Amino acid sequence: MIEANAVYVIVARELKKFVRERTRLVSTIARPLVWLFLVGGGMSRMIPASDGISYMQFIFPGILGMTILFSSIFSSISIIWDKEFGFMKEILVAPISRFSIVVGKATSGMVLSTLQAVVILAFYPLLGLKIGLAEVAGIILVSAILSFAISSLGIVLASFYDSYESFSVIMNFIVMPMFFLSGAMYPVKLMPDVLRFFTKINPLTYGIDAIKHLSLPQGAGVMGTDFPFLLDLAVILASAVIFVTVGGKSFERKG
Amino acid sequence: MQIISVENITKRFGNITAVDGITFGVEENSIFGFLGPNGAGKTTTISILCTLLDPTSGKAFLNGHDCSTESDAVRKSIGIVFQDSSLDKDLTARENLTFHARLYRVARAERKQRVEAALEFAGLQDRADDLIKKFSGGMKRRLEVARGLIHRPKVLFLDEPTLGLDPQSRAGLWEFITELPKKHEITIFMTTHYMEEAEVCDQIAIIDKGKIIASGTPQSLKKLVGGDVIYLRTSDNTKAADTLQKLFGLEAAEKDGEIFISTPRGDSCIPSIIREIGDTVLSVRMQRPTLNDVFLKLTGKAIREEIQTAGNDVKETVRSYRRRHDRG
């Protein structure tokens, strides 16, 4: 059972806090821009454009994926902070279902991450990309689904930890590998088999591939897409449903 | 009418028994004190009544609802002030209260007015839009109590409400708490290990090592340790002791130059003593038994001292067990 009032207040609280924390706002927007222009800009001098796609254009979908990954995980990990500082108890004793709490948290992550993805998306004309309005709308929709899926994954992770020391474990052993094994920085096609296996079980890969479908010219060789668009959509939708369900279950347990 | 009834509840964490077959009831609109040292099982019992934990065996009912199967109905009937603050420090006082009102579905028409009333009640109207970060311990507790009342619960749980507060804030908070049952028709269920604070309770249950070892009113519990003790310093202690023995049948003993006698009603006894041997008395003082003496008598230990450390060990084991087994 999902209570609308619970989802609403949880999302409203997260948004309010997000807007209030200027430093977090600046750093979440700055990180992807640094990667795009400093790393992407530098690397594109070494890596020649192929089939009309420059390296900077190639990593643009990956940078959107990165924005969503970091922002969604960070948003869900705030559950650990809430537990540590006691606020979670206020939510847990309220007459609302555990599943509403999880959906509320995942929706907060979705709203925040999608907003940030939109800010980064606005830079596409600078990279010489030509994206139509329908595609822009499509990218925003894909971003929203992907954000919901990754925020839910973050909730599942957060349910295993209850101190903020675990934050660096999650960052180093889950978030960074997820980013590098997603086809964000180098094409999945060029990866060795072992790494390609991990890439294929990573939901972020499919989200980024879907954005590649919508932003890069079609049929673009090695820098182009790796999977059919419908498969991409199916995987991210399924991940969203699976992770939010598992997240709900992990919250329902009493001692 | 009993608003809470607990029937033979046991709660185990692995091989630790935190609560061991306790049974008790709480009368509506009274102040009920649940006393015991750290690690005695107080917080575990509260968690069961608040639907945060399920008991291993036994039943608990609150406002007629089963605490393990009707959690929503129970949660609507209770307000809770936890040991550690559960306010959002990055939100303002008003925002924390509004959040709570929405979470408990207080109708829109009434929400604003109840939030304002709560701010007034906590004496924080002029700080309503300040972040909780900037609040003192006493202000936070008052706000939490006020927040716990916004949805008009039948029972308010206060788990160690004065822990970590300075004496002045403690006194202020008690004044505030003891007025609640009359003003709001609410039952207070509180835990504390400060025995002197439990004097305000109508009923008390003392828990030690997961078992209830005594219950009753503060007065009836104090009778368990005998009566008041009168200390006298006289010009001739031996003679005074003899006279007291002869006239009142009171056995007097001597210690540190004073004689002392034990009697159920010290206050009415002193005038008669003075009348008889007043000319030899240099000083007189009387000591009433405290709940601390009750605890000392029942467990052979003072509540605050060495058992505190032992209790903390149990507490730590339970916490780490829960960390491993309950993800939520």
C-alpha cells in the first residue's frame, strides 16, 4: 500500500533540504562538468573522432549517467544519515507503510537526479550535438526511470549499513565500478570479455545506451550504441521495479 | 480503564533475553513510570509498545489494539519522544512540526493552527523559523514533546526525556510534562533512571534484568523499605535512647554521635519526641525513603552506579545484534 501523503512529505523534505544546501547543489553540478570538459576535452585530443562522433560527444550520455548515478546514490544514502541522527525513527513510528517510505525516498532521488541531469543536458549545443525536441523529452524520461532505479538500488544498499563509515565502502566498491563498467568512458564493444560481463549486468549501462540512442547519430560504428533501444528501456524499467520491491522488503523487517 | 495492557511479554535477541515475561497495565490519563537501570529492558519494552519490535512471545495492547498485528491503529494512538532527538536538524521548528502533521494526516484546515499551538506550547514561537541545529537541548526536547502531541494521541511515550539536560531545563521540562494529563487527556508512559524524577508518577513499575521486580504508587513502594528515619543529636544520647525505648517502644541506634530511629510516620512522631525529651535535643532531622532506597533494597544495588556499566554491556550487545539482524 502506498500512501500519497507520505510520499509527498518525504519528497518535499528532500527538495527543501537540497535547495538549502548550496554546496551540495554546486558540487553535484560541477562534478559532471569537470569530467566532461577537463577529462573529455583532454582525452579527445588523443582519441580521434570516429564516424563523425568526437570523444567529447561520445562521453556526453555517460556524463549524464554519471550525474544520475552519483546524485541518486547520494540521495538514498541519506537514509544512513537519517538513521544515525535519529530522524528515521520519526518516520518509522508514523502510521504509514514501510513501502511508502521507500517509494518516497526513491521518488525524491528521481526528482533531484532528473533535475540535475536536465541542467547538464542543457550543455549539449556546446558539444556540437544536434538533438531534436522529441529526443530531449525522451532523454528526460529515460533519466527519470534510470534515477528511480538507481535511487531504489541505493535504498537497498543503505538498508545493509547503518553508520556513515560505510559510505566510502559503497562509493569505492559499488559506485565507482558501476560508473567505469557502464560504457560511459569507453565503448562496451572494446572491453575484454570479463569486463564486458560486468558491464552487461550493470543497469546503468542500459540507461546510458538508451541516451546514446537519443543523442548520437545513428549507426555510428565503434562509438555508437551497443544494445537495441527497447532492450535498454526494458532493463531499466525492470531494474526500477525489482530494486524498489527489494528495498520495500528490506525495510519491512522488524527485529 | 486500562489504556495499555502487557501480557507476559518476552523478547530475545539471539541468546540474550532483554525482556523476560513481563505483565503490567497502565490506567488511562495517568502518569506511568517505567524505571530501571540502563540495559534493564525499558527501551525494548517501549519499542514493542510502539510497534517497532515484535515480541518473541506474549501480547501487548494499546488503546484496545494489538501492538504486533494492528500497528497502524496503534501508531495513530501514540506520540513518542525518543532518548535521542529525532528532529531533522536541517529543517526549522515549524517545518518539523508541519512534516509531522502531514505524516499523521492532520486535515489541512486544522494543520496550521495545530502547528502554531504546538509552537506556543513549547514556548518557541519566536524561534519557529530557526533551524533545529541552533536549538539547545531543552528547546529540542520541548519541541519534541509538542510535536508528539500534534496528532492528539492517547498515549505519549517519553524515553529518558531529561537525559543530557542541565538541571534547570530538567525542572522546566517536568513542570511541562506533569501538566499534560490534565490539559490534554493523555496518558504518559515514561522511562527514567533518575529515581527522584519518578516521584511525579501515579504508578511505577521497576524493571531489572528484564523482569518487573516491584510495582505500585511511589508511596506504596517506599513503604517497602520501612518508614522515615529520624536522627537526633542530644546532650546525653544513651539517656535519650532509653527514654525513647520506654515511652514509644522505639529501638534507637547510635552512629557518628547521633541516634536514629525508624518509624512509619516520622512527621507526626517528631512533635511527641520533642515534647518528652525536648530539653536535651540539640538537633533533629528526618530522612524520607527515596525510590533509590527502594531500588537498593530490591536489587541490593544502587541504580546509578556499578550496574550501569553492566547494563551498558547488555545494551551494546543488543544494539549490535539488531544492527546485524534488522535492516530497517
